[in-house]
Amino acid sequence: MPRKKATGEHDVGGRERLLAAAVGLFAVKGYAATTVRDILRAAGVTAPVLYYHFGNKEGLFLALVREGVEKVDAARLEAFKETASVVERIRRYCLANVAVRREFADLAWVVEAILSGPPEAAPPFDFRAIVTRMLRQLQDLVEEGVASGELRPCDPRHAVMVLIGFMEAASRPRLFEMAGLRADDLVEGMLSMVLDGLAGRVTQSLA
Amino acid sequence: MPRKKATGEHDVGGRERLLAAAVGLFAVKGYAATTVRDILRAAGVTAPVLYYHFGNKEGLFLALVREGVEKVDAARLEAFKETASVVERIRRYCLANVAVRREFADLAWVVEAILSGPPEAAPPFDFRAIVTRMLRQLQDLVEEGVASGELRPCDPRHAVMVLIGFMEAASRPRLFEMAGLRADDLVEGMLSMVLDGLAGRVTQSLA
DNA sequence: GTCTATACAATGATAGAC
DNA sequence: GTCTATCATTGTATAGAC
């Protein structure tokens, strides 16, 4: 029999039930360790529903990843849209990035698993275009800042990597919670540190 | 029949053969997607050899992870040992970290998969002690630098997170190669960027 | 679009000989 | 310590009714 729906749960189709169930499971168990039966049980549907909508386990996974990529990508574009100083746009970018990753935490984990996990642990998904675009956007931003004097002269590619590493660390609760930090102040604190640098005397990073 | 040994291959026991085979497979396929048969075939041994030495698949995995943790940990301690300026010790730490991760690339991947991957994707391994120690060491270092004036006054915990993010990004070939960077100059380039900061006018980080 | 029932390959693991 | 042979279970996926 169809699973009893929880209180307040919409009468969504099996497709959405499956997506919702799968994202949670993939996030905590990973793709390979999550069985089709796990997903079916969590979604309260039977096997043919999955195979009807997604073809197979891999299809379900890829549908999920696409959804996640779009969300991050959208937040990114949003942050770049408005005109502001370079530093301010970088700041918005980082805040937006961390914000989406927190809002769609499970989905972010699933995407992250492909980006940084073992190459063949999950179905192949080509991120090159989207990563390249991100690198390009950030590098343009840095170059603009250097040209205008807002940023210190530097190799923009190194600067981009530093920014990426910073966002990466700021998005890992398991890590920064061990350091006794809350996500709230972390981003701003780390960002000002990245901007002003660790070493040397105080240099005001301009108003 | 036992697998024919490749040229120059030592006549090591099944135990070592299994460890060597497993690390490569876990690195590219992840724990869950790597089957016992995969490992056996790659190692050229039969099933009972694995179960005799490691009890089960999980035991083999954990033996591997312990080995990896020890390697990273040893490199870390080595970097802290000699007396030098704070900046120099930070520099050594980061170089050492990236160096081990490159030397034992597969092993590093396996460890990384537990640290940053889905919580239940691999057998449970308690990293808390080791991560806490790393955070502590870095934070002490930063505090020492701040006290001596070598480092800018700051929240040491934020500084530690920035350093961790930096090392993280510097250890991900798939990422920085897309930016057209080679691992060689990357660490030094990024480190000076972290020390001097992105924003503001040039501040020499002292000799 | 969803169900019941099931096919069937692959999986982790073991027994018992040597 | 390693082998051959095998098991019980779980895995993905499908056929066919409604």
C-alpha cells in the first residue's frame, strides 16, 4: 500500500517524493552505498515508479545533481549582477555561495561529492563548463580589482584559488564546528582575513 | 593459481599486495563501489587471504586509513619540530602537507574521502583527535605570531580556517589544473597571498 | 503512473582441504 | 597462509496487471 503521508505533506507525485528521499540518502551515504530499495522505502513508492520517471538509479542521481548545479549557479549570477566595488562583489559572491550551500545542505553535499570525491564513485557528470565559468568570473573580478588599485597586484589565478579555498573551508560545518566557530560570523571573519592578510602590520583595506 | 609477479615486484605477502591494490581502487571508486572481488583480482590473491588478514572489507579499509593518517601526522610533526619564525613554520607545514598528499596521492584521497565525504559512505573512523590536534597546533602557532607581532592581530580561529582552506585548495589538482596552474609554484604563490592579503596597498611581510 | 511479483546477477563472506 | 568451492543475501531492474 502507498505510504501514509506525513502531516502537512503535499500530495506530490512519486517523482518529487523520490527526489526528496534520494537527496537525503545520497548526502549521508553517498551514491554507491545508497540502494534503490533504500530510496523506495524512504519515498514510500515502489520500484516501477523510479524506473518510469528516471530510467534507473543513475538517472535519478543525475536529475538531482543538475538541480543542485542550477541552484548554485543562479546564486552566483545573482551576486555578480549588481554594480558595486570589487571587494563588495567578492563578498556577495562568498556570502551567496555559503548561503545556498546551507539552504540546500543535502543537495550541496551530493554535488560536492562529485566535485571532490573519488572520480568514479558516482555517475560521470561534466562540471568543466560550470567550473571554468566560475574560475573565469572570479579571475575577471580580481583583475578588475587589481587594475583599479582596489586589490594588491598579484597573480589573479592564485588569488582565485585562495578565494575558492576560503569558500570551501567556510562551507564545512564538520570542520569549523570543531574549532568552536559558528557559521554566522565565520564568512565575514575569514573574508576580512583573506583581504587584509595574515602577516605584517595593519593595512586598512579602504572604505 | 597465484598471479604471476610483475618484473621487479618484490615477493611480498598477500597482506601487502592487498593493501597496495585496495588503496588504488578505493581512491578512484570510493569504498562502497569497490567490491571485494575487484581488490582480490588487482592483488592477485583469493578471498580467504583477505579475510584471514583483515577480517573483512572494512578491516582492510581501516588498516589503510590508519596508515594514511600516520603519514600525514608524521609530516606535520616534522614541520613543527625545528625552530624558526612563525611564518616560516607555517610555510613548512603547508609545504609538508601538500608534499605528503602528492607522494601518497591515492592514500590521501582515501583519507580525504572520509574527512569530507558523506558521513556514512565509508566505515566510521574517528578523526576528532587528530583534527583537534591539528587545529590546536595551528592556532597556537598563529597566537604566537600575533603575540610577537609577526602576524597581524586577528581571531586565531579564523586564521586557522583560512590556512586550512588554502591547503585544501592547494591539494586539489582537478581544480587548479583547470585554472592553468601547476602544483609547484601554487603553494608558495597562494601562501604569500594569504600572508599579505588581497586588498590594500603593498605591505612587506618582513624578512 | 503505480502496483505485485519476481528474475537474476553480483555481493560479502565462509567451510574445509592442503 | 592460501586454495577451491560454495552459500545466503542483497543488488538493480523488469513483466504484466490495473
